[in-house]
Amino acid sequence: MANSEESNPLLPNQEQEAAVTKTETKTSAIPAAKNGGAPPHAAVPIGWTADGLPVGEPMTERSQWDSSIFSCLGRNDEFCSSDLEVCLLGSVAPCVLYGTNVERLGSNPGTFANHCLPYTGFYLIGNTFFGWNCLAPWFSYPVRTAIRRKFNLEGSCEALTRSCPCMGSFVEDEVQREQCETACDFGTHVFCHACALCQEGREVRRRLPHPGFNAQPVLVMIPPGGQSMGR
């Protein structure tokens, strides 16, 4: 360590600073030893990962979804009417619900048609040639992954690991966990497509306002009427 410190040009007068540090350490350690206190803890260097997270700091715990996937009618709160609308759209017009979910998630007005129309095409082809909506989930499942990542939500694999700890041995690192969660997102849309769309709709409506409501009001300045000077 001494060689590396001496070779560093950003640390001037390092020999003097090292001597001062040693004397301060000795003087601070003597009263602690007399009083029977524990010696001071050594300073632990703090490092940073490539993502900007401090090494050794606990990661933020993932939160759960606001409602379960089978809570078709939502919850009895201020969003009750919105939950009923989501349930109706998911049952009758899933293309509209999918388009509104993407529009809220992107917070960009105009994205509704860009996603609703392709979904409608996949929906019609799947129901016409295969008898069920088997193609649209391939197109819509990435939105579930985006919602989960944006709000740091708990995935299906993590929920299974929490309920059954023995399943956690199959996931070795963060990359494999994310791959497993993405596969679970795809399976959720394939086997429970309507319920998945409704759960995502309830989640984004509680967390994100509609982008059309964020428009600033336009102030129209009306000039005063013509005035004449009276005599």
C-alpha cells in the first residue's frame, strides 16, 4: 500500500499525513482501551458497480403488484370504476385495453393506434385460423416485462422462490433470474392473456396518469375592445 500511495501524484505530503494518521490512531485508541471500549472499526472502502449501485449496499426490495392476476374486479377503492372498465375491456375488447396500457406506459399520446392496430391483426388471424387468441400474446408480453422493470415489481419466479425457498437454487445470478422472469411473463400472457392484460391495466392506471391529462392549458389572450376618448 505504501508503494502505491507514494506513486500517486494526487496525494501530496503523504509521508506527513501517514505519520499524523498513525499518531491520531494511537491517541484515540488509548482512551478507548482505558475505558474498556472496543477499538475503532476499520474503514471499509466503498466501490460501485457498472450500474451505479454501491457495493455492499442492499438492493431495493421489489414491491408486489397492486392486485393479483385473478382480481378481475380490482379493489374497492377510488379506482373501483376504473377497475370495472378494465375488466370490461379485457373481456370484450382486449386490443383497446392493450393500446391504452402501452400509451400510459410510454406517456406519449398517439401510441395507442400504433399498438392497438397490430394487436387487432394478430387477434383476428389467431381466432380465424386457430380458433383462439394464440398470436397476440407473442406481441403483447414485452409490455408486461417493461411494467415489471419500470416499477421494480416482483416477478412470478421471485414470488415462487419466496413461497418455496428450495426453488431459488435454480437461479444463480441476476441475468438468469431476469431470463426466467421474462419467460414467466410470456407464459402468463399465453395461458392467462386476458387476466394478464387486466392486471397490467390496473397497475398502470394506479401509477401513471393518462398522457392526455398532462397537457398544459392553453391561455387565450383577448385584447380589449376599442376605446374612444370622450370630450
